Amino acid sequence: MEATEYDLMDAVEAGMWWYRALHAHVIDALVAAGPARIGQGAGLLDAGCGTGGMLARVRQALPDLPATGLEYFPTAAARASAKAGVPVAAGTVNALPFADASFGAVVNLDVLSHAAVDPAAALAEFTRVLAPGGLLVLNLPAFDWLHSAHDIRVQNARRFTAAGARTLLATAGLGTIRICYWNALLLPLMVLQRKILARAPSHGSDVAPFSPWLDRTLHGVTVVERRLLAAGLHFPAGGSVLAIASKDRG
């Protein structure tokens, strides 16, 4: 990403509604899998951890779970380590600097979309470093037609569908547990923002501080949506694809 985007992420990820919603989805998946299951070896790897917001959230929610980060941009890696209090290596998801079967879980949030990432190579690496039975949690930006100035700022080269994500996981040898769209109830507002209000290529990204009342309102919608997903409702579209998969125990 552009250096300024790391600064924005670092400043808002602890409180901005979208990050809180995303992190809640990931924590739900980790809790459902069971900390004992994912505590194997070095525990959890956040591959492409940015400035450490997800790692910090994991440390709060699951303090006994060992966690490690990896981030391509060294300055961001240092920020992430300081923020979360865990080791963070500088490197690429295309060639992870970790041994085979090192982790019980790998988290990868909005990274496979980046121009510098080879999705097939990265998924092969995630599979390699997962222990048998280990969990992979992916978040992916949805639908190429949603490409906008935001994607330009964060250097997204691709967006995904649920069906496409399922194919990628199967090709990597991972078994699908769950794939769903989320940020679905707010998708009309996302389309309005991306395609009309901020359609100019020079516009900034959507990562920004929101007024308290608007942030609370948007986050409240994501809480309702998360409850609907937990109850078994499936949305036909959304701003993001959440994919949870596991490695064969062999």
C-alpha cells in the first residue's frame, strides 16, 4: 500500500467501525475453532498484519493464544509489533519465512488482492505453514465492478467472488468450512460512495475517521448482520468475502 495508507490504518483501526466489524468476524472464527486447536506450535500467524490492529485484538480477546505477525513494509511491521506486543517479521506472503506446519491458524485480511501478491503462491504458503487440521481465515474485497479510487490508494489489483474464493481454496488443497459475503446490509451505501460520491480516481481511500454518531450507526448495522449470519442467513452479495478453511489432517 501507499505509505500514507499505513498511517491512516494505524490511526483508525482500533476504533473505526469497519475494522471492528472485520476483527469481530475473525475472533468469532477463532473462538469457534477452539483456542486449544489453534494453539499448536507458534499459535496464530497474521500474514500481512499491516500496523497490527488484528493482532492487538487477538491479544485482547484470546490472551493465552501465541501470535506472530508478518508484514511486507518494515516500518509497518515495527508499528504492529509495538502495538500488539508480539513478534512481527518483515517479509512477503509469497514466500513465508516460517517452517512447515508451524501454526495452528493463519489469518490473512485483504492481502490477496494486492498487486504485489500472487494469490496462488500465497495460498500454497499458508497451507505449508499450517499444521494438519489448522485453520485459515481469509477476508477478500468483493466484486471487480466495485473497483474504485479506494482500490487505487491501497493498491488492490483484484477483487473476488465467493465462488472464486472457493475455487482458490480447493486448488490449494484446503477444505472449506464456510464462505460468505458480509458488509451486505451496507452494500448500497458502499456503491453510492465508491461509484458516485468518490468516483474520481484521485479520491482518497475509505479509511478515515468517522464522526462518532455515524461510526456507531454503521457499526451497529454490522452487529445486526453478524447475528443474522450466525443464525444461518446467507447474503447473495456484500462488500467483502469471508472464507474459513482448514488443512487436511492427513
